[in-house]
Amino acid sequence: MLLTGCTSGGAGDKPSKTLKELGKDEKASIKVVYWDKNYFFQKYGNLFSAKFPNIDVQVVSMQGMIRDPNKDMNKEFQKLIDDEKPDVLMFQSSDLFERWANDGKLYQLDDVIRQDKFDVENILPSVIEQIKAKGNGNIYGLAPFFYSRALFYNKDLFEKYGVPLPKNKMSWDEVLDLAKRFPKDGQGDNRIYGFASSGAFLDKKRISLDLMSSIGWTSGLSYVDAGKGTVTLQSEGWKNALVTAMEALKSGAVYTGTDNKPDPNKTVLMDDGRSLFAAGKVAMTLDGSYAMPNLQNARNLPEDPPVNWDIVTVPVDPKNPDVSNAVSLSDLFAVNVDSSNPRAAWELVKFINSDEMAKLQAKSEDGSLFSRTAYVKERNGRSLEPFYMLKTNEDMLMKGVNTIPFGFNQPFNEMAGTEILAVIEGTKSMDEALKTMQEKGQEIYIKAKREQDANNAKEN
């Protein structure tokens, strides 16, 4: 099945490979990892089988590993692959995809893409750039869809209060200045907020951390230098992000959440698919493309009149206004380097990412954003261009984030949120809070790293 050439490439600098095409009557059998068997055949499998009747496709469901949020999904995924030995892998995380690509576990696709003259020119450059960045410049997988965020705004609220409409490529300062122009004196159901996090059902600590983090990430900052294993929050950049967040939170223009812990059996302020934004109580919110069907469905709810909304790009760094870190990849399909049927596996990956499939699914209303730019048009009369407009800054791809220990994020977020809340309440200065966040964050990192190393040693 393999034809080995003389060029080299890939994370492991392996020989370049093309693939012998399947014979007219040649039969093959492959396994694919996917969320669910029925969903796979509904979305891809039935159409693929009609086009390739000689390729038998079996689905390895991920449902078992998805159901337990306390497990390390990376280890569960590895166990699934070891047990089932699938030919086609689907990665729900681009960081896990990066790890597998650089560990030499995925088939490098650059040569077979050229061999088959498979069109990648009409895939969104930001998507291809991220895929290549995860594979040290090579293509180890393809993603038919991507995830992105935009600034959603309520046109009627802006018109009612005489506030200029948001524009593409605004800075965080510009967004929050607009938020501050909305009234802050309403009570109860009459209270209007200029801005709310899309995680508005979170508590005050998490919302405060979310805002500071979003501002910092827009400027290319990170909590952790993954290469050095050090927490880096005592910096001018993070202090500026904290200052901006604190001013906005204290102004009353930004929804700050509640002091109550969320009821695990109830989603606060988001019952029946409603949110503060969908209820017409917020002028602007940052959210992903998957918010669009929720907003469309909210039009059918009797509690509130439908929101007249539109979108612009996420806030950008004024020093680099054409790029963002809003685009992220999910559902990355790749060929297992150990596949016994790499040509059949590649045919499935190629089909899932083809123009043919994109065209068939172009009318989907589930909020998916297509990687193929021919189908970037509009949805429900609204342009989707703000999701596609900004380029990816390779410095903001957070390469190496997959080396952050599994047990770091949750305790760090809890601690950091507590420190930011102390700043809001006036019991700590910003410098004190950032110092504590860095020092305690480093302790959390070291502890999580030791635990992860110990677990890995046990398994090996």
C-alpha cells in the first residue's frame, strides 16, 4: 500500500510516502473513532459507503470515555486506540492532535495530498496554518469545521440608548468603553448590562478571571511558559489586563455574576436555552458560532421578545489588529500511522473534508463553521464574515499548552479567581494579587507535574 519516496519531512523527519490507489474491485475494512456510531453514519458514513461500497467502515464510539469528566481524556483516548487499533482517528482537541503528530503516531498527509491533487487551497488559511503549526510545518490531519468566536450585540439596545454600533477589529478598551455608555441604574428585570461573559451563569470569581484572561490572551499573554514550566503572571502585560478588567467590573457596565454557587441541577440565567443576551438584558457578549442556533431557537420562547442581534469580530490587539486567537480546531481527522489500510483510511479523511461534503452540509443550522471558504456566506440573513475575517497569529497558537499538567487548570482557576475577587473587594492590591497568583500558581504547577509524572511512571 505504501510507496516510499526519497524526500523527508514530518515531526519525526520520516521518509515521504505516497499511497497506491485501491483497485477497482479491491475490498478494504477500516475502523474510525467518532463520537457515536449512529451520528457518524448519519453525517458521513452512509454517503461514504454509497461512494465507496468496497470499503467497510466500523465505528469505534467515544461515548464511554466522554461520560466521565473526572478522567484524563488524553489517557482514555490512548487506551481506546490501543484496544481498538482504529485506522482513522478523530481528535476533539488540537493539543492532543499536536502531541500525537509530534510523537510520530499519525500519517503525514502532505505527499498524498499532492499525489491526489486534493484541494486544500480553498480551506480557510487560518485552519491550515494551525494544522501545520501543530505538526511542525506538516499536515497530519484535516478538519471540516472549526470553532470561532465573535462579539454578539443587541442592535435594538444600541439604538434605544443612542450608543454607536460596534465595529470589526475593536480593542478591548473600545468594547468596554461602549459598554460603559449603557445605563446602570435599573433594578431586577429592568437592569441592562453593557457587556456580559458568555459564561454569565458562572460565579463572580470565574467571571472576573474570565474577563482578565480574555483581555490578556488577546495581547498574546499566557499564564504559563510551557517550555520552562514556569507561571508568569507578575508582568506589565498581565497587570494592564487586570487594570482594564477591574475598571470595567467596578463600573457596573459588566455583569459580574452572583455570590451564590451554581446549582448543579440548574443553569442559572440560562433556563430553557435563555441567556442574559437572549433575554435582551445585555448589549454585548463574546460567544461562539454555536450561540447562533440558540438565539434563533430563543425566538420561539414566550418569555421575551426576540433579540435583534448581529456580530462583529472579537476584540483585537491594536498593535496587531488583523489577527486573533479566536479560531480553534476540533474534530480533526487523521490517519493512524499503524493503519493496515492507509489508502482506505485516507479516502475517508479526504471524503469528510471534501468540497462535496461541505456543499452537502452547507445548509446546516447547528452553528458549524465550514473550513472551506466557498461556503462562508450568511446564516439567517446575517453575514458570517466576522468569524473568518481575522488571521491566526502563530505566536498566539499557544504551542506547547499540551505539556501543562492535567491537574493544573482547575485549582489554578479557583485560586486566581479568589485573588481577583479580593482586588475587586479592596482587600488586596493588584500587585499583591498578581504576586500571589504567580507564587501559588507555581506551587500548583509543580504539584500537578509531580502527580502526573508519578502516574505516568506507574503506567509505564
